[in-house]
Amino acid sequence: MMSTEPEFNVFSPRPKAPTPKTPAARIPAPQAPAAEAPEADVPAPRRARAAATAVPVAVAVDNPDAVELAPYTIPQVPAIGWDPASSPRRRWIARGLLGAVLGVQAALSLRLLAAAHPDEAAAMVAGRQQLAHLLHGTPVTTDLLDRVPGSPWLYPPLAGAAANAGGIWGTRLLSLGFALLTTVLLYSLTRRLFNERVAICGIAAYAVLQSTVVVGFYGAPESLAVLLVALAAWTTVFTARRSPALVLLAAPAAALACAVAYSAAFAVPALVLLALACAWPHRRPGPAALRALLLAVGTTLLLLPYGLLGKVVHWSPSHGNAPGSTGSILLGTVQWGGLFTLLAVAGAVAYAHREQMTEHEPPENDGAATTRAQRALLGTVLTATALLIPAVHLWTGTSGALFRHLGYGMLLATPLAGVGLTRLVGAHFRHPQLGILAWVALLALGMEQSALRYQNGPDSGRLLAVLRAHAVPQGHYLTEVDGLAEYYLGSVSKPAQWVSARAGTDYRDGAGVQHHGEDGSTAAIRDGWFTMVVLDSTAPEATDRALSAALTASGQYKLIAQFTSPTGDSSTYKVYLKH
């Protein structure tokens, strides 16, 4: 027999709470009818029929007699399942994830093992001599100072001190420290612009890029310059809600970055416009524009001493770097930063279209509403450098050092790449698999490309073995491979014996005519003044052609060794010995 007692479903909607205008009702306790006899005197069959037809008090929703109900209310259900505002627990979780990202970045860089690149060797040799000159007054005899793409008095002494302490490993560990500090500043900058979730997504993508991994373990000025650009950007964002004059605190870092590596000039226009874009939502356009003007003027004035401004303005990627075809430059740009740039551009478009998702709120939000134009300006400023750098390399026809220069654009585009990843995942982690897929793709590309970057070069070990076997105490050597011989053959030669073919030399021929630069190098070859000549196919084409013609015309040199990259790279070393 089916029971007539009504069912109570725990998944049924809960009764609505009374409105504030109606006093809370109270459910009365069940009362025994006065006319009925005590329960003990009621027959058992009658008690059973009464229990079967009784209605439970818990489901008595209708209250026609306005009987006072129990005093409770149902709280309003929030739109999301967590509080988007910053909290100590959320900050500590984000810091833990930041530590994990730094660990992955350090592991990816530390796995790269190879001999010093010529650029690294040149920086260490010049740095050792500069450091000795500063501390002991020892004269600088090397001509590699012009090989450093920045002021020889800033990064090279640091690289020389690290090399004195730990050789090439010491210099690369110094660069790794710079790279990790850059990631920390980038996390803080993105957190201030958006929130912790965007910051973690952004730096997780940035930390596995080829440019980040390689420059983070590469003894070149760009490692310090990228850190200084990050510091300038962080200071600009940090002072956005404060007095416009405080933006001048970012000027020293921006100017110093340009002095350390002239290539940091790529990032200066974005830093100036960032001062406008991040302050516009919080103040009128006039004071926001004043911040940008103050930063531009302050950076320019700080570059005036020692002629640094002229060197920065006249610098070009083609100075001292290998030429490249349009196809190779475009292919390298797409391979090394294409997916990351696509994420950043998508993030910029999504952010301009819609400011926030339900989980998206800056931790320091002051309630200032932003317009679509303001959001579009911020997205354009942060992503423009990533597109500007390949365009300049295409204009100059230079592929050398492109992988290092792309780091400035990737750095500034990181906040928008973080937005792109969070929008890809969606609110409430709706599609986490898409974010994981994008990050794994970035990780795989970064690991493979950084490993190839260290492997894809000529066999410098065999080259150094040949040079060591033919070096003599009083010899004179001309080389297009700057730095390697001076750094590794310090026990059998001195830096003053090696002449950089890219810088040229001063030479007086037998007729008493004084020659300078490249003309001096070719005149010395014709007279047989050099003991050995080392050519590199990645050197400037005009220099390489002139030296090859001089070697052929001289008739005093023979080719004793030639080494081509075992990985198929076009670089080739040729060693000529005077006979």
C-alpha cells in the first residue's frame, strides 16, 4: 500500500525569506486539540490514522492565519563563488605560484651548457680590463670596447668581476639573477594593472620564452637592460595615482637602460606612453599627459652627459650584427614570439571590448571607471613594442641579435598576454584545458628554441685548439671572431695582440703612409704584418669581402683550417696562417 504522507525533497527550493517590511513570522509549536482526550486515552487505531494524515510542520509553507514564523533569512547569493578583492590568503598563494614560476625559469636557463659566445667573451675581456683600470689604473689595451652594444663603463665591469669570480658561469649566473628579478617586477606590475590571476598567467608565459631563457643565461648587456626597463615600467605604474612629478622616479632607470644597451631605446616610447595610459583613468587628460612629458624630458636630460644621447639616437641593429633576409627575419619573429604576441594582441582586444570579467578586478581598484578608448590605448601601448622591433629589423635588413631584442617587446606585452590567457580560460575556469594547451605550446617552443640557440653555432672548441697551437708570444692576429681568443687564450697571448677586424687598426706601411680602420687592416695583410687571420662568415659582408681580397692579393697566407656549424648554421670560421 502506498503511503499518503507527502514527500520532502532536500533538493527542493528553500522557502523565500520574508521581505523586510513584513515582520518575521514564527512557526508555532504543535498544540494538542483541547476537545480531544489525552493521548494515553486515544485508541491505537485512531492515533495511527491521525499520524498518517498529519502534514509535517517543516513543509507548511502557506500561512493564511499570519502565524509568527521562525526568525531566519536567506543571505543574497553572490554572482561568483569567491571574493575577487585582494586578501592575505590570496596573496600568499600567488607568491607561492610566483616562486614555482621562478624555479621553472631558472631550471630552463641552467640546463643550457656551451662555450662562451663571441659577444659574451668580448664583454668579459673588456670588462676585466675596465675593472683593472678603475681599481689599479692599468691601461686598457683591448679594442673590444666598441664591440659592446652599450656604454663600456656600465655592464662590462660587472661581467668582468663575475668572470674573475667564476669564469663564464659567474657571468651567466649574474644574468640569471637579473632575469629572475625582472620576472618578479613583471609580476608586481601586472598585479597592479589587473590582479594576481592575470599576473601569474602572464609571467608563466613570459618565463618560458626563448628570449627570456637565453638572455637569462647569456653574458650580454641586454640582461641588465631588460631589468632596468622592467623597473622603469613598474615605477611608472606604481606612481600612476600619485603626483605627476613622481613619474620622474622612472627616468633614471629608463636612461640607465639605454646607456647599458643602446637597444633599450626600443622600449622608451612605450614607457612614455605608458605614463599617460595608466594615469588617464584616475585623473584628467592634462595631468596624465604631463606625466608622459616629464618622463620623456627627464630621460633625455639624463642621457645628455658623455654623449650618450647621440650614441643612442644613432644606434642601429645593423651595427656589428649579421645581415638577414626578409624571410629569415619574419620566420624568426614568428617562431620566437609569434604565439606569445598573438595572446597579447587577443588580450588587448578583449580588454578594450570588456574591462572586467566576474573574477577580474585589480587589487587596488579605486572605483575609477575606464572608457573603451582608455583601455584601447593601454593595450596598444603594451603590445606595440613587440611589433615595432621586427619592423625595425626588417627596415635595416638585420637578423643578428633579433632574439635578444625581442625581449623588450615580450616584457611589455606580458600583462596583456596574461589577460589573453585568462579570457581564454574564461570566468570560473570554464575552459582550463585551453589555457594549459597554450602554455604547454609556449613551453615546448621555448625549450627547443633555447637549446638550438646554444647548439646552433660553429665549432669554437676546434677553432680555439688550432689558434692555441699556432699562437706565438710576439705574434699579431687579426680576427673577425671578437673576444673568443682573447678570453680563452690568455695564457699564451695578450689581448693587445689581437686586433678586431670589425674595428680595424692603425697601421703605417713601408712607404710611411698611415692607414686607419679597415684600410689599416687590409694594408697590414698586404705587407704580411699579421701572423694569423681568422674570418667569420657572420661578420659584416663588406669587411669580410675586403679582408678576403687582401689575403688573396698578398700571397703570403694559406688556409689551414675551416669549421662549419655541425647543426647546419651558415656560420663558418676560416683560419689563415702566414707562411
